[in-house]
Amino acid sequence: MGFRSKRKREKVTYNYQCSLTGEEFVLTEKAANPKELLSVKAFYDMNPDLDDRPAIVKKKLGLPTTPEIKQ
């Protein structure tokens, strides 16, 4: 009776850094344009009108839950 060992497959990860905030994050796929990657925080800072996160998430992050009206 032979003993076969199965090799564990290693998961390849890629470390990137947000170009605006400097925040580091890990992806499991290689990015096509790593210099253009933004963190979620940086994206919503640049596009506050697209911020569709639920109020509970905004509350946890310490953000205002109602949109500010610009005059």
C-alpha cells in the first residue's frame, strides 16, 4: 500500500498601495494598472455623490449619515 501526499496549493497574493492615501491592500489577482488602484476610502472621498453605502456603515466609520447640501 503506497502513501501519496497531496501538495498544498499556495495562494499567490499581490500587495499594492493606494496612490492617494498610501493605504496598503492585498489582491489575489495581478492588477492591470497598479498605479491607478484606489482604496474604497479614496474613491468615496473623490466621488461623494456616488457614496451609496448604508447608513449603518457610515455610522461605523464616523461619517455623516445624511448628505450635505451645498449652496
